[in-house]
Amino acid sequence: MTDHTVLRLNGLSKRFGTVLANDDVSLALHRGEVLALLGENGAGKTTLMNMLFGHYLPDAGTVQVAGPDGVLAPLPLGHPQAALAAGIGMVHQHFTLAENLNALDNITLGSEPLRALRRDRKSARQKIEGIIARSGLSAPLNVPVGRLSVGECQRVEILKALYRDARILVLDEPTAVLTPQEADTLFDNIKAMTRDGLSVIFISHKLREVLAFSDRIAVLRHGRKVGEMATADADEGAIARMMVGADTPKVAREAMAPGAPVLQLQGVTVPGRSPRDTLTDVTMTVHAHEILGIAGISGNGQSALARVISGLAVPQNGTIRVGEEQIARPGPATMVRAGVGRIPEDRHHEGIVGAMSVAENMVIERLDDPSVQARGLLRRGAIRAHAEALARAYDVRGPGVDARARLLSGGNIQKLILARVFEHAPRLILANQPTRGLDMGAAAEVGRRLLQARARGAGVVLISEDLDEVLSLADRILVIRDGQLVDTHSHDRERIGLMMAGEPA
Amino acid sequence: MIRIEARPSTPRAMTLGIPVLSALIALALAAIPLLAAGANPIAAYGEMLRGVFGSVFAVSEMLTRATPLIFTGLAAALAFRARLWNIGAEGQLYLGAMAAVAVGSGALDIPGLFLLPLIVVLGAAAGAAGMVVPTFLKVRFGADEVVTTLLLNFIILIFLQMMLEGPLQDPMGLGWPQSAPVLDQGMLPPLMDRMRVHAGLIVALVLAVLAQFMLARSVWGFRLRAVGENAAAARHAGIGVNRSLFGVAILSGGLAGLAGVSEVAGLKGYLTADLSPGFGYTGIVVAMLAGLSPAGVVIAALFIASVFVGADSMSRAMGVSSFLADLVVSMSLLCVLVGGFIARYRLVWVRAGKAAR
């Protein structure tokens, strides 16, 4: 590894209203290096990268990028085009691919002159195939991107950046959607590319992969850089302490004997247009005092399972039993009444009505309740008082219960939903990706509440793509694959990873 | 370089100020064609003001014109709040009007006391019926209600012409395509002697107040707002989204139907195929100007009615075309749309190629 600096951030600061998202952050990236940018959500990682890429204009600070000759030159800020021209490529968490186009077109899209009459697809293909050969990042080029797997889409995104001659690659939580094995392959590919001189910044929450694959680690907390070290000198506890400012709370999970069944699915089949919304002959039981973890790669039927338990999907075949009660006509309202608390996967899209107030969102599932309405009219005073009490109890912070819910941060939106769900002591809790995108503090709070509910006697279905989360919280782990459930009978990370990938363990 | 950033929230002054400012800008812009037509804009606007507020008669005319616009404006505002794009108020207005003359012109033997309530109820029901099929198609098959409700307008208009030359034609009408008049007991009473403003205005105002109250304070309004703002979250929370949509569709169609009832039984007394100069479509502008608030609909309807009535009298006095009214109305809509954009986003000036300090 050489010592040539290819990128230097000098004292970048960015303020949003009263929030200082980045405070005088300086970083250097060397040629051929993998720099991991670690920090809780809201620590300012994404803001920092967005300033680098020109999406935000910093309030203070400068950026220098090395040209092809290796000489550092100032980068004009606030211009994504300038960042692209300087050889900076960014792969966002959410892919920016046109699903109806194939990979080749997606990769070349935007880097062709607009006025060209004919597209030189042949030389484009040659160039891409060259990159694939060097990096090992393979993806089918002729298939519409909508039909590719998540891992393949991500490789297309990276190829897109490399096609534009990126010498610096920024990856925002690249492994969030991958199996452990896929993630390992990705990092192998990245290693191969860094040997050719590519420099990589990757943003992550996951300490394990950061320790395994980076050369250097920089930690952000509250917008400030609080630490930087060579990975070889780092240890997991030290980094975690740096990120949260204290030792990470270990999940304390005492052994508990499972009680009576609270949810029984018997031969449930949901037909769907794609594997992600299909369930085939699923049978499972969740008991009181039990957290049932559902592990799996994204898009293997998790959402269909969640929709059935939420009451949003009506199975074609099979029966649903909540407690003693057979659910004859499933529906969201029926499920709520049967005592099912639902934490939806997409909290912004399904969890809250962003344009309505925090208080209104807290009662939205119980509009028929006499504490909420009297003769069809809302009891606004009662709703407000109830919301203030809940906000205190569940530590929902924000501009107050009358403010629009969308003004809350992601973690506080999740706390709002937790408050709504846990307040009524549900006997079954469906938690679908409950900590996705949350910082460590908020994620720990979710885990604590789930364990509390378990201790109280609730059953929990925990659907998560974060295997570490499932391993730490669940009493029993099932793997979902192609719309079917397989019992793992184990808590072994390697074995479960293989089952997720569909290989015989 | 200018960049566009989303605002975290819209300042309250903006939600109120933008419609008012839009109206003023539209009037200011309309001065340009006035100048081009050789008129002194200040004198012209003076005429306009006099035409609207210069006499009791002028005010009565303006209120008469505002009445159907409040009904159709409410029809659009409520539907749009639920993201149900009812563009069919024009057709639903005629359905209401047809129902009004069908029962009101004495073809059925109904005791006089019940005639007016019956006309109102059946007129609203007829308008509501016009929304049933488009809403069913939307809910069941995902058919775009913009297309279905819009096209239904033309079908209803042709159906109207058929009825006016057939079953609904006035036997005493010398062959003109017009209906028999509504009986006196079936008419909405005038509010003032020798003025055209009628009790339809009171009905419209009461409904606007009621809609405003129900939207903010009732469980029904809560459901409606939730469905409109985020249908997925509403469905997840156990709100019957389709049921809410059907409810608001029927209400919206009913309000538009009442516009027809009010025009026939309040003003004209009989039905012709040119009863409405596009009240249904103008109602959409009213609703947008009002920011989809029922109370705002009343103000916006008064404004647009003033522009129309004032422009008429200005064009008589100054000899300029009364199309100016359409121009002002459409420009104020454009201004409101631009204003809505400004309320949601802010423009940030970025000096090209320069880093901030």
C-alpha cells in the first residue's frame, strides 16, 4: 500500500437549522486503501459523503482530490458533476437503477453525450467486460435490472461508478442487503480493485465486517470525528465505545420456558407475482414468552409473511390462529383487535401518516375506542393528553405531539410506533426489520422492549435481515427462503448463513 | 446556479399568504393584456370593483355566481383531500339538475311541502350516483379516476341533450331543448326582494362550515385525511381505505349534484344544456386556490365569482373582452401551483464553482 493521498477533507462543517451535522471533520484517504467510516445513525456519515459528492454545500471547509497525475487539487463543492469528473463514485444504500433497462444500459446511462445519434454499445460492452474481468464483479448485462437479485443490482451500481473511471468509491452501507457470504464476496472484489489503485470509503454499522475488511477506521459521533486508527490496532469494544460514547449494552436475555401458542399458521399459502410476496405452505407456531426469529435474504417472502400476520394479505389456503381464536376474515383491524401489535418494515411508508400529527398517529389504530372518540367526534383533548403521556413513557423526542410526524427522526418515529404497539400489551408482536436504519441507542431500545414483552408473556415474530440481531434476540430461528420456512435448530451463524443462501447445511 | 431543496415544514404564513398573493399577481399580470387592448388598467379594475361591490344588485350577482362554485369547490376539495381526483363535477352537476327537474316539474304528484326537500335529496343522490362507477373501477381495477370521471362528463352531457329532446322536454317549450319549469313550491326562495341571490347560498355556506368541522374534528375526517396523506399507512392501521374512498366519492358527487340543484331550483327554474358555464371545472380551481380547505373554498369561490362578475361589467363599460376573467382565473391557478411548489421547496442560490467559506 502506498502513501499517496488521493482525497483530503479539510475541516468540513454543515449545519441544518440548529443541528450541527458535521463539525470540522477532516479525513485523508490514501491510494489503494479501504477506509471504514463508522458511526451511529445521525452521526453525520452520510452528510459528510453527500458534501464530498456535491449533494450538499458545506458551511465551511474544503475538499482536495488527486488528479490522474496524483497532484491534489481543490474540488469545486456543491457540484455532483465536478465530483464525478474528479473520479469520485458513490453507491447509495437505495439503488438508483432503472428497472426496465438492462445492466449495460444502466451502466452507460448518463455518461453518454446527449446529442449523439448512435450509441456505441459495442465499445461500452468491451469496457464493462474489462472491468468485470479485473474486479470479479459479475452481473448479467442483458437482463432487465428488475429481474436481478439485490447483490447483482449492487454490483451493477459499483460497475456504473467504475465505468465512469472512479478512482475513489464511496459505498453507503453496502452489506445491509447481502447474506454474510455475499458480503464476503463483495469485500474480496473490493480488495482486488484496491490492488489496481482504487480507494474505497465504506460506511457501515457492522463492526465485524469493518474489522475484517478495512485498512483504517474513522469513527464519527455527533458530527465530530472522535477517532481514527489502523484496523490492525483496533478492537471491537474500543470502537463501539467510541461510537456510542459508552460500552454497548449487552443484550441480557434470560432463559424462559415457552408458554401456550399465541400464533399458529397452518399451511398458509399466499400467491404473489414475485418470490418476495409469495408464501408456500407455511406452518409455524409462536408461543408466549418466546421470540421467534425469521432470518433470510431480502426478498424471500419476508414481506408476504409480515403481510399475513399484519392482516394485509389474505391467504389463499391455510388457517391463522391468534391465541385460541381462529381468524376467519383477516384484516388489519381484525388483527389489532385480536391482540397483534405490528411494527411495519417501512416505518415511513406504512408506519405513520407523516402529514398528520404525532398525537393522531398514536391513536390511528384505535379510532373506534371510546377514549379516542365520542359519537363520531374526536376527543382532541384526551388524544393529546394520551399522546403526551406516551411520548414521555417511550421517550419520543421531537417538536411536540402536535407537530407533523414526519418531522421526527427515524429513531423517534420508531419509538412512536413502539408506543402505539406496546401500550396495549399485545399478546403477539410482529417486528419486521425493527432496527433497520436506527442508531445503536434506538436499536437497543427496540430490543429491550421486545424482551420486556416476552417476559410479560407475549410472543414475538422478529423478521430481520440483520443476522446478528436475530442471533442475539431470538429463542428459536427459522430461515425463510423462496417463500418457505425452514427450522434451523441452531444459533450457528455459519450454518444459518448457508441455509439462507439455499445450500444444504 | 439555483438549487431546489425540500423544506422540512411549510411556514404557516405561506399557507395563508400564497393564495392571496397568487390572486394579486394574477390581477397584476392581467394588466398587460388590458394595456394591450388599449384600456387603462387602473380604470378597468375600478370598473371591475364597482361591478362587484358597487351596488346591492352587484353584490347579489356576485353571490349568485359564487353559490355553485362553493358546491363544486367543496366537491373537489373533499375528494382531493382523499387523493380521489374527481374531475367529473361538471357531469355530476347536470345529473343533479336532471333529477331536480324530473321530480320538481310536476310530473310526479308530490305534496308541495315535501317537494323541495325531495329535490335536494334526489339531486344530491343523482350526483353521487355519478361517482359510483368511476370509484368502483378505481378500487377494483385501478382504473384512473381522472380519465373515467372526465370522460363521463361528456357522456352525461350527451345523455342530457337526449333527455332534453325526449322525456324531460317541456311540452309547452315550442320544441326548444329545455325542461319544464320547476314548480314554485320546489324552488329555493330568494334571499332578497327582486334580487337573484337565493337560499342555495345558505345551503352552500352551511355545508362548507360542516365540512370544515367534520374534516378536522370527526373520526370520518381523520380517516379521510389519513387515506389521502398515506393510504398504505391508513390501510396498515386498519382504516377501510376503499370504504373511505367510496364515502368521499359519494359526498363529492352529491355536492356537485347540489350545485346543479341550486342552479335549477334556485336560479334558472328550468334546465337547458348550457346551465353551467363550466362550474364543475372552475370548482377544481376554487379548491386548489383554497388549498383544499372547505373554509378556504368559500373565500376562493367569492374571489373567482368576483372576477367573473366584475370582468363582465368591466367589459361592458370599457369595451374590452370579458375573456379577461378566464385569464385571471387561470393565471391565479398557475400562481397557486407555483406557490405550492415554493411552499414545499426552497430555492437556494449557489455561486457556481465556489466553495462556501
